[in-house]
Amino acid sequence: MPRKPSAHKEEKPISSISSIRLDEGKRIFIRDLLNEKNEGKQVSLLGWVWRKREHSNDIFVVVRDSTGVMQAVIPSKLVKKPIYIEASVEITGVVTKDERAPGGFEIRASGISIIGDSEKYPISKDFSEEFLLDVRHLWNRSTKIKNIMLVREKVLAGARDWFASQEWHEVNPPILTGSAVEGGATLFELDYHGKTAYLSQSAQLYLETLIFPLEKVWSLTPSFRAEKSRTNRHLMEFWHLEGEVAWLDFEGILKAEEQLLTAMVHRAAEAAPKELAALGRDPEDLFRIKPPFKRVHYDEVVKIMKKSGIEMEAGEDLSSEHEKQLTAKEKAPIFVVEYPKKVKPFYTKIDQNRPDFVLSADMLAPEGYGEISTGGQREDDLDAIITRIKAEGFNPKAYEWYLDLRRYGSVPHSGFGLGIDRLVKWITKRETILDTLPYPRTLSRIYP
Ligand code: NSS
């Protein structure tokens, strides 16, 4: 009996999804095709249709993948059905040098198969900001948001490496909590099997507990704030990079913060220079940032505002307008050091020389961007902290576990919290914080 030819010997048509061998590690990316090395090579490229136009007998399709965009020229006669924007495709053809093509190379295609067809793509040239938020799940494919996500990734990689180089330990504190850190007004409350719980506003209190076993700890977590107003720098859910260190004083934590921040922005400049430039940020601006950062005392801020004719009472907190005024002409972050006790939370340490002030500092981003982090020395005295918990209207009972840290081997310690979204807003020169993460949560928006 004649044997049937075995299935694996058959040439599979490229038009079926099953023909794409994703497991072979042979995937070709656009980034690697835009150079002389591959000129003349026959390739098969996977991606999405980014732009399309027809010209005499050819169709020009610009394809995008996660690494870039590349043009393919396909004879119209090979195209059997309409090609829509954002359809996923496999294009086969020869890599050819052509100065007219974006990136200087194109694929002279001998075939295109549509892997996942697309309906008429809802995002065209004219769109409102609100509409783009409605279709954020699609808008995240845009070059702009993609570039911001890549910069953000590099910034975080820079932080991770810096912490490792300084032997800080990464830990995972809880998000569901039973007590407030940053005041009651912005708590998201939820029912926890009949008890009241909250979404974490900050990991700080838990990080403070972990300095006892590990001394230098950090975490990256979402933090939640039920902010009641709509601004261009507040989110309901933001990403919080926080650290806490035993045996470290106020000056020590400021030094750590400026080194960490420098490492983060330098990493972005090294690893994502093209993305930064496309967003309007010269990577050199970031390379120029180096410690030590300028320090301005709160008293000085009050004087500066008086001189500039901007209203500010001694003792009040800085508004975004004050921060803008302070940083508009700066090229690197600055610290505002020491704040009046009453504008900072119960955990901040009182300055022994000026008991109305606390050892707390905000880092303000330059160019008018304003506050990106808060840090300082923590109150390590049991009685002092109980008095201040009560003064903020909280019940010390809810903080028994936290107070234990001052009962069993309390040590001088310091820490900080840095808002990643705000940092990214500054370095990518965004007007609004909503651009800095894929699904911004705002006062009115939980969809998509
Ligand atoms: O409220 S903070 O000023 N400080 C804390 O939460 C401390 N417990 C942190 C610590 O020392 N471990 O928030 C810290 C930073 C602040 O400077 C902003 O950059 C950011 O967190 N932050 C926000 N970003 C975006 N949206 C909102 N709503 C927001 N709130 C704070």
C-alpha cells in the first residue's frame, strides 16, 4: 500500500495562523531589519498595519511591531481583500535599501496575509482628549504612549539596580490595610468581611517595621488616594516607590534620595534616548542632573514668595503655584527642607532646635513641575508620636503595632516616598499625569 506523505513535509500556506511558528525563537523584529546587514534577505515579518496608502500599482503598508515601524511595498494585484489600519499581518518579502522609506529600508513584498482582521479603527486624526481616554485600551498602541511606557520601564530599572548596588532589600508590603498614613480625607474605604479596611495610601508604616530585620528596605506598590479634585498631577491610583532605612538621619536620607533619582533619570537617558527625544526631552537635560541637589529652607520659600508677589502665609503648606514659582527656572530637582509641624503627618520627626518644624523635605522637579517625593526622619519617641496621632484625630489603638516599633528597640530612621507617575510626567515633559501610565484612574474614570 502506498504510504501517505507525512503531514510535516507539506508546505503550509502562510495565510493561516498555525503556520506562524512562535516557538522557534526565529521571530524577526523591525529594529533588526533597518540596517545593511539584512539587505537582500528574504524575511517574514509579523506586526500591525500602522499606515497605508495606494500609489499606482502598489500598496504601501507601514507595519509596526514593539521595536519600530517599517514600510512594505506590495503589488496591488497580490492583495485580495482590503487591508485596514491595525489589522495584524504577516508580510513576506526582500529587505531593500530605499532612502524614501522611513528608516531607510523597506520590504519589497511578495505576499501579505492578514492574521487578525481589523474593523474600521476608531482613532483617526481628529480626536478629543476625552475620547482618547474612552479608547485608552487602543490608544495605548500609539507611539506616544508606547514611548512613555518604555521610558517608565527604564526609570524603574535604574531604581532597581541602584537599590541592589546599595544593598537595600526589596519587600512586598500589604495593599489592604486597617489604618491611615496620610490623613483620613483621601482614604478609599472597603468592607473587609464586616470590618472596615482601606486601600493603602503609602507602604511607609509597614516598611518601618521591616527595617528591624533588614535595615534598608524598599518597595514599589500602587498607592490609593481618593483625591476629591481634578488636577493634572493627582491620580486615584499611583505608583509609589518608597524606602526606609535604620540608623539614618535627615541628611542621610536626602543624600540617598538624590543619588537614587540621579540613577533613575540617567538610566532613562542611556536606555531610552530616542523615546525621550521623540517626546520632546533632550536626554542631555537628564545627564546633567547630579547630586547634590539645591536645598531651600521653608523660611526662605516664604521670603521668595513675598518677593515674587505670590500670596503665602508663614506656616501654610506649599501649593502647586508656589512649587511652580520655585522651580520654573531650575534645571535639576531641588529640596524644600523643614516644614512647619502642622502641615506634615504624625510620623515626621520634630527638629529639636525648632520644635515647630519637622525634619521633612519635599523634592521638587525642575521646570515648574513641582513635588515628586517626600522624605525625612521619622519620630522615634513613643510619647511624642502618640500625642501627634491623637492630634490628627486618629485612635492610637489602631496603631498599636506601629507604636510597638518605638517600644522594642526604637532606632533613629528615615525614609521617603517618590511618585513614579509624577517623575515620568516631568522627564517626558507631559502636561498631564494621565499620559504617564496605561490606565490612569481619575475622579470620573474607571473605564476601561
Ligand atoms: O503623601 S506623600 O507626600 N508622602 C507619603 O505618602 C509618605 N508616607 C511617603 C514615605 O515617606 N514613604 O506622597 C509621596 C509622593 C508625593 O510626593 C507624590 O509624588 C506622590 O507620592 N503622590 C501622588 N502621585 C499621584 N497622584 C496622587 N494622588 C499622589 N499623592 C501622592
